[in-house]
Amino acid sequence: MKQNENYLFFLGGGIEMIKIKVLCKNKAVVESDINDIYPNEIFLFPKKIVFFIVLLIFVIPIRFAVATPTSFCGNLEVEIENCHSDNGSVRVHIYNLDLKDNFPKKTQSCYRCMVGKIKDNKAIVVFEKLPYDTYCLSVHHDENDNVKMDMTLLGFPAEGWGISNNIKLFLRLPQFDECSFKIEREITKIIVDMRY
């Protein structure tokens, strides 16, 4: 081994880059001499090999995690209250930011849909593994289970409906931003009041 060759030394769990001539008091030595001086404490690896190992173990996984934040997911529990009967079912449509323009009328183009059974004028549905993001949702009490919102002759809903954040509306459709909420933890719970 050359006297001035740089190596990485693992000493007691720490990492220190040092020259052989400094450690060994300016004497050219072989590996067996160093092992005798520091038994069971020194492991010699060329710098390029150690750098590659550190890159593989630490740097690449960190860069991958930063580049894909949506790999984190959470569950959303939606409790629907004030259904005026247990007939039919509730259909819950959730929209993310990419589909915000489809909210609330284009239910067939929502991000995901869940159907829940009503008991004692309440229902609970759970969306599992939603990527961390901003969402909003609409709820439809499909009393006759025909998988669509029935309308009156004047164009108003003939069946119960609800939206996230339970905002008050008057003769207009809700907007995504005012109904939105974030999924950013393992479990998120919201309550939606039905209107008729």
C-alpha cells in the first residue's frame, strides 16, 4: 500500500478520512501492521467503494422520496347525516385538483365513487389509500337506486344532496375551492349534512 494513499477509516462507528502517513507516524506500513495497532476497530475500504455504498444507501432513496410526495396516502372517513329515510343508498363522489372542473355535476368523471348503505338516517363510507392532495366531494341520496340524480321540472334536485364543508348556497352551484379539504395524514374524518 502506498504511503500517501487516502483511505476511509471506520473508527468506533465514526467516519474520518485520513492519510496513512499521519496515522502511522510517517512510516510506510501494511494492513497487517494497522490491524495489530487497532484490532477489531479499523476496516479499510478505498474511497470510491465507500462513496458508492453511501450513495446507494442514503442519497438515492432520499431523492426518490422527495421526487414522489404523492407516494404518501391516507384514508378518508365520510359520515353522512340527516338522511330523511333509510331507503336506497348514498353515493359519494370525490374529486382531486386535477378534476376540479368536473365538480359537482360530472359525477361520472370524478376521481373515485363509493356507495354506502343508510341505517338510522346515517351512513359511513371510507375511501382508502388516497394520495396526499386537496379534494372535495359531493353526496347524493339515491333513494330509488337508479344511479342518477332525479330532478324536478324546474331543474332542481328531487333527491337529497350534500357537499364537503357544508357551505350554504343560494341558486348556484358550489365551487371546488370553497368545498375543498386536504388529505395529509393517515386518517381524515369529515361530516356531510344532507339537504332536501
